[in-house]
Amino acid sequence: MNEILEDLRESILSGDRARLQEQINGAIEAGLDPVVILNDGMVAAMKEVGRLFECGEYFVPEMMRAARAMKDGLAILKPSLQRAALESSGKVIAGTVQGDMHDIGKNLVCMMLEGAGFEIQDLGIDVSPAQFIDAVRASGADILAMSALLSTTVLNMKVTIEALERAGLRDKVKVIVGGASVTESSARQVGADGYAPDASQAVALVQSLIAQ
Ligand code: B1M
């Protein structure tokens, strides 16, 4: 099993999309838990990519290749991660905040929420406060989920929450935040209702906020 996961990690590190797709299919066929494939194989590889970028061994092109492989791989893993949901458990608007192009973690959160029966409106990346507000106003969503990976863009979560307040919508929607640059304490500082460190905890958080 470790060897399968090790090979998966290598394919993400080298950005080998074709090989990764074969390996994920093989791992599923071999009966590996999709959550283990995701967390111990794929997410672990992306953490290593970040480490290599930080120490100057990888540059943006290597990061992009790894990110593309990761996205293709997630598309293959998606059906195994999700269970069929018959009716909507609630509506969630999601997006990566303004100035931030990172979307792999946000996509994963959306995928897991969808699998848990939530209706998702994904606004994508680089989403402005006005776009979030328009979507909340138009949809009557239960939850607004914002992702940020850069320390500089975490501030845009606060800007968006303040804009929600000015628009008179703050008490209409619960706001959750997450992403590599967000912590429990920064989540409180930006005025969010909740923080989750990973996608499965984001599902539990949304479920508990909706139950309140
Ligand atoms: Co970027 N990047 N990047 N990057 N990148 C980081 C984030 C960085 C930490 C790398 C590093 O230096 N070690 C660093 C940020 C430093 C900082 O601000 N503190 C960084 C930088 C500096 C940059 C650029 C500025 C580089 C440059 O151009 N010089 C640039 C910025 C572009 C921009 O956004 N304006 C940039 C660009 C890129 C790429 C485009 C090449 C690519 C993104 C491709 C894409 O997303 N489509 C990329 C990548 C791939 C990374 C790393 C290597 C991996 C991110 C990732 O996908 N991880 C990243 C290093 C790292 O994070 N360690 C890095 C896998 C993913 C599953 O994890 O997104 O954390 P993550 O999501 C997790 C949790 O955080 C959580 O759930 C997920 C797992 O279950 N989560 C939530 C996420 N959102 C959530 C929302 C929730 C709840 C949980 O509720 C709403």
C-alpha cells in the first residue's frame, strides 16, 4: 500500500498526469480507501510541492504542473469520494477570495460538501466582495464558504464580511473560512462563524452550523 501511495506522490511531484490517472484507477481497483488515496497520497504530495517551492527547488512552472496533475486526479477520485445524496442538505456559496488563484483545496471542499448532499454554487477564484454579496442575495444560501491560500488575501475575507454587514446580509448567512493561510485565530479576526482546517472538517462544520 505504501508503495502505491509513494508512486502516486511521485507522479504529482513530477506532474505526470497520465501516469497519475492510471495509478489512481489502480489504487481504487486494489481496494484502497479513497480518503487515504486523497490525504496520504495526493494532499501529502501537494504539501511536498509547497516545501520544494519554499526552499527554491521548485518554481512556478513545477507548481503549475503538479497542480494540473492534482486536478485531473481529483476528477478521477471524485465519484469514489462522494456518496449519492437524495435531497439537498442546504445551499453553500463557495469561492476563493479576491487576488487569490488557488482553487484545489476549495474544489475539494466543494466536492466533499456536494458528496454530503449540499447544493453548491462555486463562484471560482479571485472572487470580489461584490460577487459574493450578489450571489448571497440572489440565492438565499445558508452558508458562504471562502478560501484563501496567500497571507495577503486573508484580509479580503474580512473585507467581504464587512461588505456583507453593510449590505444588511450578515445575519442571513453563516460564513466559514479555510485555506493554508487561515488559522482558527485569523478566522475569528476576520469575523467568520467558523473555520475548518481540511475538507472533511468543513463538511462537519457546515452540518453543525446548519443544525443550529
Ligand atoms: Co501557490 N503558494 N502561489 N500556487 N501554492 C502557496 C499557497 C505557498 C504556501 C507556497 C510556499 O511558498 N510554500 C505560497 C503562499 C505563501 C503565503 O502567502 N503565506 C504560494 C505563493 C507564494 C504563490 C505565488 C505568489 C507564487 C508566485 O507567483 N511567485 C502565486 C500566487 C498566485 C495568486 O494566487 N495570486 C502562486 C501560484 C500558484 C499556482 C498557480 C502555481 C498553483 C495553484 C494552482 C491552483 O490552485 N489551481 C500553486 C500551488 C499549487 C501552491 C501549493 C504548492 C499547493 C496548494 C494546494 O493546492 N494544496 C501551495 C503550498 C502549500 O499550500 N503548502 C502554494 C493542496 C490543497 C488540497 O490544499 O489548498 O491548503 P489546500 O486546501 C486544504 C485546506 O487548506 C482546506 O481544505 C483542503 C484540504 O482538505 N481548505 C479549506 C482550503 N480551502 C478551504 C475552505 C474552507 C475550509 C477548508 O472553508 C471555506
